[in-house]
Amino acid sequence: MVDVKQIGSQLGVRYVLEGSVRKSGQMVRITAQLIDASNGNHIWADRYDGDLNDVFALQDRITNSVVAAIEPHLLEAESVRSQNRTANDVRAWDLLMQATFLFWRLNKTDGDAAISILRRATQLYPDYAPAHSMLAFAILLLGYLGYTDVKANEAAALAARAAELDRNDPWAYVALGFAAFTERHTDESIAHFQRALNLNPNFAAAHGYLGWTLSFDGQSDKAIVHSQTAIRMSPHDPQQVIFHGGLAAAHYLAGSYDEAINSALSVLRFRPTFNGARRLLVAALAQAGRFDEARKELERLKDFQSDISLAWIEKNVPYTPGPMKSYLEGWRKVGLQ
């Protein structure tokens, strides 16, 4: 039997991906599992079935799936591990993981705490690119959700600094792309997300945020492709709220209001505090003529975002002009001023 702890020690790695292959005729079943080599704990496992008639396509599909699937589990494992470290032993990566763990709860209290940790990380480790890119992203997304003031200029400067520090960090370009997206600079945003994908073709997050950008610009067909790619590549990712949110916006602007409603509900079942999805749900229900439900969802939204108004939406929700007009139609139908 393979001793994963020994292999981890010999290779000098903390995590080991192992697998097995079973064959029956022309069909093959491949199982893969990610293990923490320090303690033998299983972090993730999945299986893949395919036809050996096209073994190279099968190999590529499994490689892409595994790479995309294990990234969020590695992040989760590292965030849990960092909680057991003393304050004196916390390094840049540990601070980043603590902040990530808090941030993806997507509420004001934990979001403020995550930003505070990330600011500390950028001060203590001014040359650590991921801290800058994550802080930029956190500032922008929490502002979009209505939990903090949107500080676009600060976020853009942080993202630019991250890219300057590490030109090969795809997260730096996600941060730059998200900053451009919030300023409604669609072409610039797309270029940054594409750069992230050039660096890591299996980067589900880049597909997801690219889908968001395209959807808010009314390019629904392209947005749906990228959003669904992200959903398929990383099905257990906490960023699924982003992926399904982009899908909801794309369906809304395509006039497919029932599908938009279903996608928004998928987000809210997982993360009720994701105000972007609830805002989209209100507008889609109104456009579908389900006014009583729309008003109820608006009241629920006000529990998280009491200052919601047409003016706030126009300022802080980065639809480009044509899509914004369509988005506001739903809000006016539900009576928002």
C-alpha cells in the first residue's frame, strides 16, 4: 500500500493527487483523490468515465477537470490549516487564506474583517502580489454587493501593483479585469480576463468573471458559454455564486426571465447574502409579471441593503447603457424609486 505521508516527505509537497484506473472493454473509469500528505486526510475525490476510442480527448478532459476542481479545495484546506497557527507564525500566505476564508462568507462583518487582514498583509509583505490582487477584488465585490463603499481607484491601483509584482499571476489579471468591469470598460476587462486564461487555461474563475462582464454588456450568448464553462469546471467552488450570477444576468438580458429567476435562486440557496443575485431576482420576477413575489424579494433585499434605490443601482451596478435600461425596467415595474 502506498504511504502518502512518505511520498509527500520525499517530494517535499504538502498535497498529493493519486488515482486509479479500471477498464472494461473500451470503457475506462478513472478515480482521483487529493490527500493532505501531512496527516493522510482526504480533501477531495471524484471519478471520470470515458471511451478509450479517443483516449487523448479523455486524457485532456480529465486533466482540465481535475486541475479546475482541486483549486478551491486547496484554498479551503489552506484556510483551515492557517487557523491553527499562532499569531507569531502567520506568514503572508496564511494571512491571505484567513482573509479568503472570511471573505467568501459574503457578509459585511466578515467582509470588513477580511479586508482588514488583507490590508495588514499588504503592509507587512508589500512585495506579495496575491495579497494586493485579493484586496482589490474584495474591495470591489463587497462594494458591488452593497456592504462597503465602492473604492474603484484604490482597487485599480492595488490590482496594477499585483500585476507589476508578478506578471505570471492570473489572479492579478482577474483583479485588473474586475476593476475595469466595475468602471464599465468592457473591452479592457475582457482583455485582462483573457490574459488570465492565457496564463492558466483551466482557470474557472477567469471564465466566470469573463461571463459576468459579457453578461453586463448584453453579450448574452457568449456570457452563457463562459459562465457554464466555469460552473462545469469547478462545481464545488465558492465562486459558484459569481458563475451562476453571471448566468442569471445573461438570461435576464436575453429576455429569458424564468431561466434568470432559476439561476438567481441557485445563488441564493447557497449564499442568501449575495445581494447581486437578489437584486436580479427582483427585476426578473417583475419582468415575468410575478409582482407579488418581486415585492416580497425586495423587502428581503432591504434587510441586507436598506439604501437600495434606482440611483444606487445606476451608480454601483456596472451594466453598460443598453443593458442598464433593460435592468431598470424591472425595478420600475416593482415600484422602486
